[in-house]
Amino acid sequence: MRVLEKLSPRHLELRRSIEAAIDEVSPQDRMLRLDRDKRFDREARDRLAEIGVWGLGAPEALGGRGGDTLDQVVALEVLGRKHASMAVYGVVSYLVTRMLRDFGSVQQKAEWLHPLLRGSKQGAFCLTEEGGGTDVLNNTKTTATLDGEKWVIQGDKTWAAGAANCDVLLVTARTAEHRTRGLTVFAVPAKSAGVTMTILETMAINGMACYQVNLDKVEVAGSAVVGQVDHGLQQLMTALNGERINAAAVTNGVARGAIEAAVARARGRSAFGKPIAQFQSVQHRLAACAIQTELAWSAVLEAARQDAAGVTTDVLSGVAKWASSKASLAATDVGMEVMGAAGFLEKEVMQQYFRDARLHVFAPVNNDMALNLLAERWLELPRSY
């Protein structure tokens, strides 16, 4: 039950349609089996493409379904509850399409954006490098050098979700020495000569594998530049705020899913002659988690509304991301305790919620860095880094 949420009938119908699609193609037992096997769920991705989920937030004139960030967070919250790996796919997809929507050329929109919005192609985002993903200015060692009419890209990226299955990589590279006006984003075909990938073996989000991407003298045409040369950082800022809002929606869905599963378990499990749902200690912990999750969801919705209105959301996206990740940690911890030994069973969804929630403590921005940004930009305290 959502006590603070105010959504339009259209958004409620969007939620119902996505829930029905996932229940149809990837019910919980199948989803958990794919998670154990570490397999990407193409059937779910394609079914969601059929109902236009990957086109949310982009105008119909570009091949999208229309709507805005609010539509995206409604979709991602459902996927966080029912299929977290597919939810992370959605976060990456929306980030890539937003960059191309806002800064892509006519050619890039025709070649990449239109099929990405339809779900017939897949993209990945290559920003993070070894040594940190937050300190982009100091840690971007990948370079792009102009050689005649072509750019030559050299470097390594890491934690590129879904890279091996995609068609286009959005790669951030240093193109000038200037600290803030020296980064450029390139749309690199994933099968380009010189691109190799190594899978990173992880313990969660098993259906959306991450990769290290090596770019060894990868040549791309000048038309591969997304937006303006040397202005990649400025282009990234708004897109990354949107990514944090979307990630917050996913982890909020994880929290809500864990609460629902814990409530169901508490009602069905008895001890000392009565259901444990009747025990005050269980009730209090579940109610506290529900409050925390509901308040965080309100922050997500407000951040999405502000983003859709064109308002800068550096503060509000940080609030939503931090609050939702904390809510998911609390809900999954309590959920595992309510489940008892059953929480360790692979057939139970709680163990997946418990693992998947851990991602969002440090991605797409570390929680401590989120607090640094909030202290500086919201509370106007001195910069701490």
C-alpha cells in the first residue's frame, strides 16, 4: 500500500501493464532460475520492448513512446520489485538514450537512438575507469586523438553493464588537457576493431553482467562525437542526475519487494501457536521499513517531476538515491531476519533482494559522495574533497 504516492491513471495503467508483462514472460521462479544461471533475460527485454518500455522519456517523433522521467521511474520501480537485473538494464538504456536524445546528431539518432528506443538495439555506457567512477576529471585516462578525419581512442573502461551484448558504446575520453573542458563522448560501435571485453564476476544483478572494456587504437569517424568536442562533462551532468533518479527508483522497488515478501512470510509462518506477523517486534520493524521506503519513494517521484520540468536535480537526485538505497538495505536486512533460515534458500526471492540491494550503496554514485554533494550544494558547507 502506498500512502503518499499520487500518480495519474495513465501512470497506474503503465505500472499494471509492466507487472502483467513480467508475470507473463518471467514469473518469479523463472527469473530466479535465470539469476542463478547468470543469464540475460532476452525474452523479458523483448516483451517490454513490445509495450514500449524502452521508449519512455523520448518523443514519438524520435521513435519513442513519449512521457518523461516520471514514466521511467514508475517502470523501473516495478522492475526493481519483480526483475532487478532487467531494471538495471533499464537504467543503462535510459541513460544512453537520454544522451543521444539530448546531444546526438541527426545521423546518430537514426543509426542508434531510434532502434534503441524500439528495443531492437542495445547500448552501454563506458565512463568509469580503474581508480574510481566518481572522480571523473582526475580518473579519465582514456584518450581520443584526432588523426586526420578520424579519432583514435585508447584506454580501458570498467563496470560497463551489458557491454558484451550491446551494439553501441558511449565512451568518455579525454580530448584536451583542460580539466573541465577536455572530455568528449563518442558513440563507438561495439564490434569495432580494437574493442575487447572481459567479464567481471559479480555476486548480484546476475542477469546484467558487467565488463571491463579495452579500447586499443579504436578508430571512429568524426561523426561519432556525441554533442560537442571537449564539452562532454557538461553534457554528462544532467544525464547522470537522471541516472541517479532512475537508480533510486530501482532500489526503492527492491525495498518494496522485500517488504511484501517479508509480510507474506510473517503471515504464513507460525511460532508459539500464532503467526509471527502478530509479534510486536516483527510488526514494528516491518512498519519502520515501510515508512522509510515510502518517504524515499516520495523523494524519487519529486525528483522525477523536477527533472521532467527541466529543473536541475543535483540535490534532489542525491536525496532520492541516498534515501532509497538506505531503505533497501534496511528492508532486505529485516526481510532476511523475518524469513529465518528460509532466507538462505535459492528458491526464495529474499536472498536475491538482499544481494541486489548492495549495488546501490555505491552505484551510480557512492553514498558518501552523495552526502558530500548534498552538504556542499544543499547545506552550503565547505567542499570536503
